[in-house]
Amino acid sequence: AQRVTQPEKLLSVFKGAPVELKCNYSYSGSPELFWYVQYSRQRLQLLLRHISRESIKGFTADLNKGETSFHLKKPFAQEEDSAMYYCAPPLHGSGNTGKLIFGQGTTLQVKP
Amino acid sequence: NAGVTQTPKFQVLKTGQSMTLQCAQDMNHEYMSWYRQDPGMGLRLIHYSVGAGITDQGEVPNGYNVSRSTTEDFPLRLLSAAPSQTSVYFCASHEGNNEQFFGPGTRLTVL
């Protein structure tokens, strides 16, 4: 079965420290991967997607097809980055329907 | 635009009761989804629709029914609520492989 793994349930860092949220997926194709974020008391929203190659709020994510990873990185964490982060590759075989499979989520806690 | 709206925000049910969670979107998106969010499990797809009149099962469809009579609305029905269905439910809409827009969620407790 297709899997997406976010190995850290909780990642706690101090403000200004680098952050890396890990995501590994099992998929043989060239997936269109997403990172979604849920801030406290807010709805889930798109943070970034692989195809656009943008840097959003200082976050970037590089697709490593060899390792099948799509880790989310930020060089200097800010307190407002504290949130739950979900990695979401497309469901294998879903074509252009946009069906996603979500990881278990990583809670990022940025301490002052 | 309101985006994706969900009602109710909170609901408490007794085991065996039925209810419908409402979801509506005003972005004219063809695709709509229902997810449940549980600690340590992430979001899991319950049911899915690629357009009015067309629905499909997701990863965890048992105990839930959906219908899509209009582009805008995608209600989720719990047929006979069980404690295992205690969760936070999210509705989302999107076009193709593009960004999914989520509703604010419904927190359901089944006693």
C-alpha cells in the first residue's frame, strides 16, 4: 500500500534555529507533492507545492526522487511558524483527480 | 467569496444516532472531499466526488454515505454513529491537481 511517512510527531526548536520537517513517500512515479499547514484555530491551508518551486514564508522543499523524500526546510524558525504540518503526495493511480494521501503530521513548536 | 463552509462546528451524538454534516463551496470546483482527522493518523479520505452525481469511496468509507446533487453541496451522512467516529471532519474542494481549499471543520463526539 502506498505510504507517506512523517517520522516526527513533534519537533521543538528555538527561535532562529534551522528547521527540517521530514517526509518520505512510497511512489515510483514523479509525484506532485504538497505541504499543508494548520495554524492554531485555523483551517488547513496550502503552504507550498513541488511544481511551483516557490519559497513560502521562508520554507522550501526539495524533491529527492532517489530517496523518495520531500523534506520541508527553513533556515531560521520564527514563533509564528508553530503549527501542524502535513506532507501530501498524490494517491498513486489517481491521475489528475487531485486525490491526496496525507502523512500523520508533524507539530512544530518554536520556542522564544 | 465564503470559500468552503461547514456546519455544524460542534456536535455530540449518542451511539446509534444519525446525522448529516453539511459542506458547501462557492468556487465552482468540480472536486470535493471529506476527510477525518485523528491524532497520530493524519487526514484520511472518507469519500470523494469528481462532480455532481458522481461519488467514490476513499480510504475509510464504512459508516458514512455521501451524495452530490449539486456542484456546491457535498453532505456527509453518518448512518448509525459509533464512538469510533469521534473525530474532526474536514471538507475540501479543488480543481484537478491544484490546491485543495478546506472548510473550518466539524468536531464530532459520539458517546
